[in-house]
Amino acid sequence: MDLIQKMEAYAKEHHVPIMEKDGIEFLLRFIDEQNCKNILEIGSAIGYSAIRMAMLADDIHVDTIERDEERYHLAKQNIQEAKLENQINIQLADALEASVSGRYDLIFIDAAKAQYIRFFERYEPYLQTGGYILSDNLGFHGMVSGEVIPKSRATRALVRKIKLYIDYLKENKKYETQFYEIGDGIAVSKKR
């Protein structure tokens, strides 16, 4: 079993949210087609998507932020096992307080759904003109569209926040956003 399969199995067994198969394929194809080289990822989890992105090409650099200490250490271990320490820089921090420098071709938001607007506003100044912000989980398992009814009040509140984020993207004049029903729902916002 290779590292990717091992991470997928671990994520399934331990309920770690990693991108769905068609979602990660979309992301990787997008990075390749748009020739993204400098990527900022908000939400590393166990390092799955950062590793998959870095594996695309030797000149891709990923800065990734994770606030959960256990997942951070596991991600670090996976990055070392993949021998990608030169391409992936992982930071243990709350993404709303982390420090980054430089300019990115792509910012990938895949962390606390309730904070998506704050993440977008916090990091979009680091995006190059013509760069992209890609947001995952906007379908939230069919709950945003209403196909699945959220059971708890906390989940209903989260779904409301995701809907607010979708409206925020639609109304944001600095960005042109396209929505895709791929994986768990993806938005690609291009900086005008």
C-alpha cells in the first residue's frame, strides 16, 4: 500500500475530512492547467491534499496551515515520508492568526466552514492578480441544496454560514466565481 492509499484508509477509519476523489482530481487538474506554482492551503488535516498537490511537479511549493496539533504532527510525518519537506511548509497555527509572506497563484480554503469569509478576507491580499481562491465543501453533504436536512441546530447554523459565504462570493466584485458540483461542492474565484 503506498502513502496515498495509506492516508486515504487512515482518513476513512479515523473520520478525517479529506477531499473526495473527484474533488481532489478536479483540484489537481486545475493546478496543472492553470500552472499554479505557489499555493497556500488553509487546513492541512493529515497533509493529504498538500502532498497530492506537491507531487504534481518539483517546482510546486505549498504553504499549509493546520491548527489541530495531532493532525499537524501526522501531516508532518506524512510529508517526510513522501520526501516533500523541500516543497511543503506546514505551520501549526490557527489560520486566522498564522503569518504568511509572499504571493500565491492559488489559495485553497478547506478548513472550518464557519470561518470561510474571514479566511477569504484574511488571505486574499496575498493572492497575485489573476490568481485563484478555491473553496471546498460548499455542498456540505447535500445540506446546502436541501437534499439532506441537517439534524442538529449547530449543523443548521453551519449550513447558513456556508450559504452566506456562497452569497458573499457571488456578490464580490473583485472576483469572478464559478461553482462546480464536484466532490462536496467547489467554488473557483478568480481575482480580476
